[in-house]
Amino acid sequence: MRRDLARDVESFAKALQGPTRDIGGDKVWVGKNTRAWHGELEGRHRKLSEEVGKLLPIVDAAIRNEPDKVPAAEARLYQKGV
């Protein structure tokens, strides 16, 4: 799970990077409203990156709090989905 999340975190953090660059670079839209939209999108991109960056430390802390081994009976219950 952690490995998959690490890969996804990278993708999520970059999700708005292209559109932010395109709008700010006058490729897709020009005019006075472009600056406002670019500023808004840039802020959302930054916030998304910050929030996504918090995920792995949360998961790592949860993993550290789990025991290295569990009793066999508990493992069987887990496998059964109980």
C-alpha cells in the first residue's frame, strides 16, 4: 500500500502543474482574467501539493505503530476479513 501511495503522491502533486503552466504561459488563454485564473490555479496547485505531501508521513507513522508480528490466530481472522 505504501509503495502504491508513494507513486500516487507524486502524480497527485503534479496534477495541476501542466494546466497552471499553460494558463500562466499565455498558451491557452490571454487577457486580464488570465492572471486571476492563473493565480487561483497556482494557489490550488500549491495547496494540493502540500496536502498530498502529508499523506506518506501519516501512513509511515501508522505503520510504525503496528506490531512487526501478530499472533497466527489474529492473522487468520484478518485474512478472513473479520
